[in-house]
Amino acid sequence: MTQTTSSKGKFKNGFALFKWELKSCRSTLIVFSILAATFITIVFTLSLVVGYTNAIQDGEIDYSQIQNALSVFQYISGYMVFVLTAVFTIVYTIRIYSYLHNKRKADLYGSMPVSRRTFFVSKTVSAYLLSVVPALFFLGIISIITVIMGQPVVTDFAMLYVRLLIGAIACISFYGLLAVCSGTTLNAVLSFIAINAAYPVSTLFIKGAIKAFFYGMPTNQYSTSFVMKALNPMAAYDGTNVIYWLVFTAVCLFLGIWLVKKRRAECAQTSFAYHLPCYIVEVLVAFIIGMFVGVLFGSLNVMLYGYLGFIFGFLVGSAPAFIITHLILYKGFAKLWKSAIPIGAMVLTVIALMGVCNYDVFGYNNYVPAEDEIKTAGLVDLGNCYCAQTKGAFGLAQMASDDFDDSTYIKDVRRFHSSAVKVGDRQSNEKFASIWANMLVSNIPSEYMYDSYCVAYRLNDGRLVFRYYDSMLTSGIFGGEYREYDTAAAGRITDTDEYFMNYSSVMNYRADKAKSIEVQASNPNNYAGNNIYIAEGEDVSAKQAKADMKKVIEAYRKDVEENGTEFEDKDIDMTMVIRFDTSDSYANASLTEKLIGQLSADYGKADYAPVYKSYKNTVAALKEIGVLNADGTMNHKSGYGKNTNPYIYY
């Protein structure tokens, strides 16, 4: 008679296993709860003390200081719980899956009236619930405290919930798969740590090498790509690439459930039940050590030529790294030759690919389209472009490629491009030396690097050709002669009306994103007094300031469209500096980009907007909102007239 198990019975068995795991992990949960509660109490107390101290001034209470203190409490306590959860998730997971690596436990659990798959799924769900539920409980307490005290939950704090859910399930499912494949808990833990640490480093080496040898390729666009984090589930906690991590989790769970059914119980306490994790770890470790030594030798011109020095160094570094890693994982030389097969394939592949890079087999670096091949072309100064972050490399190139069909400007684009090709024409060892710096700066957006440009062409056959160049090679920090771009050719393009219309912040950013407008007097005889800032102030509400800034910006845009921008300095009547909030440009950025972007957002993206004598609409708008008097002089008696402190309105 065939034995069947109903879904109700499976659920009952699974719930019984969860209660069992809850009991076995009780002490760990208590430690987590004590630490979380203690941190929250300390941070809450300090935040209130500092907040009330700053709020009480001259016998009056400034409630905004208390609100700021509660916001700080949200951030600090929330991230403390977040970090604690990430750490304890690994602790729970290692403990729960340890049954796979103990022969006695494996035999005991195998004798129970529960299938291996049901048992594995129950363990996985238990690890997830034990990790997430306590964290959500304490984050909920933090939210309730701040809401009761009048401070709403900020967006970044709310995102912690999502980041915890995605990060925990990605790490648990990946470790569960490694635990099924490993024979010991030590090997599972070592594999998890090694893959999480080695994979990001290996992608940095690859990215740095691509940028070093293919000068002009826009590698910075891949900083937040899932490719950079594909085998690093700890990166799922940053809250980006959610769809990828859900797919990654599903694949790991499927493989774990499928393999645990086929896994022999006697594999417990052996090195590996399935050897794939071992191969991945050995390949990654051998690759990064080999690249480190190889790039070092290539930089130093060992063997009298950079590429030959790299080959020698890569072999010297990768071979012992592979052997030592194998000895650690297998505790001996068992299966050494079998494991050497993927290592040998990796070594040959790396040497071949680096040869292609070194000799520029496809002519990528030196290719400048002939003038008769070009239909339209364009150039973008990434430090003077409102959409450098939001458009992405390909989108910005598509936009720029259709800018000019005039042969004069096409020649200037080619002239600049040719100068950039000369900058990138270096010796083999110089290219290897530049890998180090390219690894370090690979997460910094190009617009934060001085003299960074994009050139793009639309060819007659419809193809798009584009390159991204930054100033890293012009400074001579890698050795060799000093070279620089033809910035004069670039300037002739960026000074045009077309460029200002297409890429300046003042002509393209949403007017409601303006933070402030600084009005400066170009002629003190006519506009005596300090600069005036159009922004929220003592006598002006935020709503009114937003409406007035929008009115001035729209008037300025109308003047530019009617009169252009190609005037002489003597025609400038006054100037405006318009600052925009750019923090939303970094919503999907990497950690480095977010940090730099946040620093930038504190000041906003500033755009210099000269007001020429023919810009009648702008002058009329400034008079209408009270910044200028009827005779055109600065009106310091208006609501905006009191806004003269630049540190407040930046």
C-alpha cells in the first residue's frame, strides 16, 4: 500500500519542527532581544536629552529641534537593529542547517516520518522567521515611539523593512544551498564567507582592467548592476536589484530542495557532498590572488614587458592560492587533479582575454569615425550636464549623438576625440598600473571627476558610437608623459545655445526641484547691496517661495528661447545662481554614489544663469515677486530682501 501524506499533515509537521527550532534557538533570540532593546533605549535617551537641550533657548522651546532628534533616533536605532539582524541571521542559519553535517543527527532525522524535502523547507522557513520577525518587532517599536511623539516615519527608515526581508531570504537560501553541498559546517561557513568576499573583489579587478585597457568604455554605469553582486547575497541588504535577488533566492531554494533529496546521509562530516561550491571558491580565490600579483608584475614591467610580467605574476599567484585553498577545504590532496581542471581553464581564459585587451585586437581605443561616415555628433561635459546621473551611459549617448549635423561642430567632436585617443595611448605597463586606480574610483560617478566627457556619433548606417573619457590619465599619476584633452574644441560645443538648451539644469530640471535662486548684482552702481536669495524665509512661506522660483525659472527659459545665450560679458545685467535638489538622482545608486550624492544634495546642483539686458521677462518676474524695485535696484525691503545669508540657502 502506498503511503501518502496530506498537505495538512505536512503543515502540521512543519509547524512542529518550527517550534522545535524556536526552542533550540531561544537563548540566541534572548541575546538578540537584549542587545536590540538596550541599543534602542540608549539611543532614545541620548536623542531626547540632546534634542531638548538644543530646543530650549531663551525660555522658548524650538520643537523643530525635538523633531530632528527623533529623526536621528529613527536612523541610528533602526540601523543598529538592521546590523544586529544581519549578524544574527547568519548565526541562526548556521545553527539550523548544522544537522546536514552531523551523521548522528542525519540518521536521527532520516528515521522520522517526514520527507527530506519537507524537513529542509521547514528548516529554511524557521531560519527566515527567526531572523525577520524579531527585527520587524523592534523596528515597529521604533516607528510607534516616533509617530506617537509627532515625528512621521521617514522613507529611508521604512525601506529598512524591505531591505531586511530581501537580504535575509537571499542569505538564508544561499547558505542553505552551500550547506547541502558541503559535508561539514566549517566548509559551508568558509564557502559562504569566501564567495561573499572574493566575488566583489574579482568584479572590481575585471572592471578596473576593462577601463584601463579599453579607454573610453563607460564602466561606471555597472556600479549598481546585479552583475557586480551576483554571488554576494550580503549585498541584497542594500535594497537594490530586488527582482534579481528574488530570482536568486528562488533558484537557490529550488536547487537546495532538489539536491537534499539526492544527498546521501553518509556525506555528513566529509568534505563535500557536491563539489560545485569548492570549485567556485577555488576559482575565485585563485583569480583574485593571481590578478593581484599579475597586475603588480605588469605594472613594474617585470620580464621587460607589461603583458609578459602579468602572465608570470598571474601564474605565480594563482597556483599556490589554488593549492592552499584546496588543502583547507579538503584537508589534504584528495581530488586535487580533478579540481585543477576548472583552475586551468580559468588561467588560460584570463591570459587569452588579457592578451586581447593588451593588444587592442578589435581596435577599440584608436577608432575615430571618419568625417564622411558621420551623420550627426555631439559632446557632453559630464560636470555640466543635468542628466549625467539619471540618463545612464547609453541614454546620454543617444541624446548627444543627434545634437549637431553641422560639419564645423562635427570636426570639433572628432578633434576632441582624437586628443582623447592620444591620452589613452600608453605603454603596456602603464595600462596595468592604471588598473589599481580604476578599481578605487570605479564607483565614483564620472561627473564628479574633473574634465569628464562623453562623445557620441550617429553614423550614416544608423550605428551609435560613443566613448566616455575622464581626466584620470591626464594627471600623470600613472607615470609617462603629461597629456591633456583638446578642451578648446570641447568648449566651442559646450558654449553653444544648443548645448545650454539641452543639458543645463536651469533649462531642464523640474522647476519645483529648485532649492533657492541667488540674485547677484553685476553692476553695483545700479544694484547696490548684498545678494538676495529667493527661498523660504522669515517672511516668506515655503509654498510661496516655490511658486516664485518657478515663475522666475519659466521667465528665464522663455528669454533664452527668444534671445539665445551668445552675448558678451558686457551685456550681462545681473546673474542668478539656481540651485536644484538632486538627491533623487541617487535612488538606485551604489553606497559610494549615495554618499557623494548626499554631500552634493546638501548644496544642490548649482547652475549659473546670466541675465542679459535683453532678458525682459526675467527682470519683469523678479520685479513682480519683489526682488527688484521698479527702477531695477535690489529691493531689500521685500520679504526676500532679508534673505542675504548664503549659508542658509545653499
